[in-house]
Amino acid sequence: MTMNTTTTLIDPTGEHAAVKAKKSPRPATLDGITVGVLDIGKARGDVFLDRLAVRFAERGIKVKRYAKPGPSRPAVIETRQRMLAETEAAIIGLAD
Amino acid sequence: MPTQALPDGLVAVVKRDCPTCVLVEPVLRQLAAAGTLCVLTQDDPTFPEGMASVIDDTGLERSYGLGIETVPTLLRIEQGRETTRAVGWHRGEWEGVSGVRALGVDLPDYRPGCGSLTTDPNTADELAIRLGGFTFKSRKVEIGSHEDEHEACFDRDWSDGLPVVPPTAVRVYRMLQGTRRDPKEILGLMPPDYEPCTVEKVAANAVMAGCRPEYMPVVIAAVEAVLDEPFSIHAVVATTMFVGPIVIVNGPVRKALGMNSGVNALGQGNRANSTIGRALQLVVRNVGGGKPGGVDRSTLGTPGKLGFCFAENEEDSCWEPLSVERGVAPGTSAVTLFAGAGVRGIVDQTSRTPESLARSFAACLNGTLHPKLFGGLDSIVVISPEHLRVFREAGWSKRRFIAELMDLTTVPVEDIAIGVGGMTPGMPPREPGAKVAKFRQDGLYVVHAGGIAGMFSAILDGWSPSSSSRITTRVVRD
């Protein structure tokens, strides 16, 4: 390959242009909305999330529970779509 | 350039570098004098000297269009179409094509020709891309005339940290010749970006890894195996644990590619072993976007994440190969993918009975991840020839070996209870006499490899007790 010619390389990447997803605005109040609580399956995550659900209930906030298939597996599309349709805010718990 | 662009009459394709072409120079003059002759010259526009209708074909477009494989070739064109041709110098054939008698009477009757420049290995692939209509689906990246092509790959973040072979169009085209699969075939969506992983993308990364085209079927099978859902490559990339994909090759393809299953089988020094595993990891990095510090969150990683591939020594084993254990027919080439960490040694130079040696293996296996971390693990045992000999001479089958290991790695809960040995990790209290197994029921795999000297075997630790990734196997297809 001589140095004075242009070389054409075949792009080895997924040609993925990352698009930064916009976050929904943080709700001003939790009153009257449904909060989704997603258990990602990490050890003792349920302890934290159970407690959170109790505290929300005490304040009259509606909670819906969801779960991933496990900590190393992404949430299935159906779960993501249900959370989108059924909730106005989400809490995703991490624990170990 | 299609044949229609040539005038009707005779066309001779020649090159100065061909002694037969030089030999027939007087014949070309004879034909020119007798009527219409057009000469296409491939390497030197001044050859044959002093002739009126010589066409410069140093770009080889016309020769390629005519499908010339040998020079000299004499063709007759009628109404824009080739009607007949003679290859090399054969007086009778040339007289037949030209209709001119007494050609080259001073020459020998017959001389074979030379290879057309269109078949030169250095140019044939470039011509296939430039003139043959081959197109890439991938984006083309032009790098500047003064840009170092190796540095260009680093600059674009395509490398795993080591230099890569720049994936030029010609190199990727050649790599694609190593498989019958359609370059546009999508093998799956590669996590974590879930981008379509085409055969062409695999080829570009295989070039960068340093593969030869004939490795492609194995690389493709490895990509297919990590894309199998149970392998969960997204999680293997993302985990804070050590693991990366380990590729184990079985079947005739090991010998065909000259893979190493002997001395230093898990180490460096063999091109196929070193580059096939690397190609897979470059696909994960570049197509899937799984990069350290990005989605790859491994706390420490392992050197095997540069690429970890080896072959099983099937010929000298009394046990069935891993692929057969995995349900593939004997004699069929296959790759098995395991999410594993680095190599841990089992050093036992004194055991001469299978009972003692199995206990040594079990003691080392019990240390996987942590000596008090039990339940649901998986591991691969790479057994060396000298260790296998002990079991062979005692008549142990592979099934028995694994069953004994499973038994020896099942311990009373109180031995590994929380706090035992002054260590916090461990099992919570259970009923007295309860036992717990270190490994999942189908979580121990055995592969035979290594040099003939040394009573050393190896453990390739699996990922985690939650069995987040399962071993997968794919048959290698051409």
C-alpha cells in the first residue's frame, strides 16, 4: 500500500449512532399517579422495594410491581410496554 | 468493458511479460496485414511495437470483461459478440479463428500461454470489487493519503488495544471468500446495541483480528453461538465479574485450520487459536458496542477477553469430545461457547489412582470463585494427557469422572456455613446433615487438551452461582 493513495476501509462497526434518550420530566407530585416499581432481581432488592411499596401505600399512592427475568437479563419488551402504559413514574431498585 | 466496445474482427490479448506473446509477435503482424486486428495489451502499451491498433488495457477492464484467463488469447468478434477464441499459441487453432493460413510458419506448432494479469492473485480480488459488481453494504471509510492506516483504526476506536489489520475492501472481500454464506445475511442482533450482525461485519472484524479466510466458518459459528439466547452475551459483556466468551473447537475443522490442542493449547502461538477468539470479541465490541468502561463493567476482566479459543485433542482421548457430549454427531465440526474466566491450574504430580486424582480435582474445583461459595456454578475442566492416562488405565468413563467430581464437590452445609474458617461468606444454617452441591447438575464439562508432558490440568471458572449464561454449541457450516 503506497502512502500517496487513499485507502478505503470497510466500517467494522454496527454503524450505530447513539441517540440520547430524553427523560420524562420528574413529576411535581406523586398524588394521583401510578408509580411502577421494577424489581431487577438482585439479591435483597425485594426487601428494599417491598418497604418502598408499603410507604407509598401509606401515603395513598398507587403502586404497580414489575420484574425483570433476572439481574443479567433485560426486561422483556412486554414489561417495558406495560410500564409505559400503566405508570407515570418508575423506580428501579438495585441491591446486593 | 463489454465486448461490444471492441470492433468486429480479431482481438488478441497479450502482455509483454509473456514469452509466448513475444513469440507470436510476427503472427500478430501477419494478422494485422491480413485484415482487422485489434491488440489489447495488459502490461505495456508499447507492446507489440509498431502496430497501429494497440489498445492500452493496463487497467484490465477489457480483459476482465472478456473473461481472459490466459495470454495470448485470440478472439473473433462478430456483430459485437465473441464467436470463437484460441488460448495460448496453437497454429491450427489460430488459423481456424482467423481464417488466415500459414501463420507463424517459423514458430513451433504449439506453446502454452501465461496467466492473464486479471488472474494475478494480487489483482484478481481488487478487480472483482472494481469491475465485478461486488458491493459492500457497510459504510466505506476513506482514510487520508498521509494517514497511517493502523493508527486510523486505533483513532476510530475499532481496536481491543492491540494493532488490528486494517479492514480494506480487498481484505474483507477475500475474507468473505472463506464462506458460502451471503455477506448480507444477518446472524442476529448483537448486544448491547442490538445492531444487525451481518456476515460482512463478521468478515471485517475477522480481518482486523488477523484471521485467514478459511477461519470464517468457525468465526461465524462462534458468533451464532454467543447470539443464542441462553448464552446471554449482553450480560456476559455487562457483568462486573471476570468472564468473557471462551471458544472450544471440535471436529475435523481443527486439523483443517491447524489449530492447537497440544503444547500450550490455552496459550499463545497459534494463529487460528489466537485470531478466532479475538475476531469474536471484536464483533462484540464493534458491532454490538460492548466496550470496557461502557457497557462492559468488569471489575478486573481477564486476559482471555482479548480472545480465548482452543481446540480439543480428540485423537488421543478415550473420552467423547465436548461437542459429542453436547449432542453433535461425532466427526462433525462444532464450536462450543462458555462464559468463563481465566485459567486456574490443577497441579497433581503424585496421584497414581483415579480416586486420589479425582479428589485433587474436586479440591481445586471447590475453590472456584470462593471455597465457601456453593450452589449452581459451572466450570470447564481441561484435562491433560498425563492426567487422563490415570483415569483411562483405571477404566473410568467420562460420565463416571464427572459423577465422581459432582459427588466430591457436594459437602455438608455446616462445613461452609457463614463464619466457618473465620470468613463471613457461606451458607445460612440448614437442617443438620443437609448437603449442598458446588455445581449445577449439568454444570461440569470436560475437555482434553495439552502437551504430553506434565501432570497439570486446568479449570476454566464459570461466571456465577445464578448460572446467568449457559453453554451453547453450534455446528460449523461452510
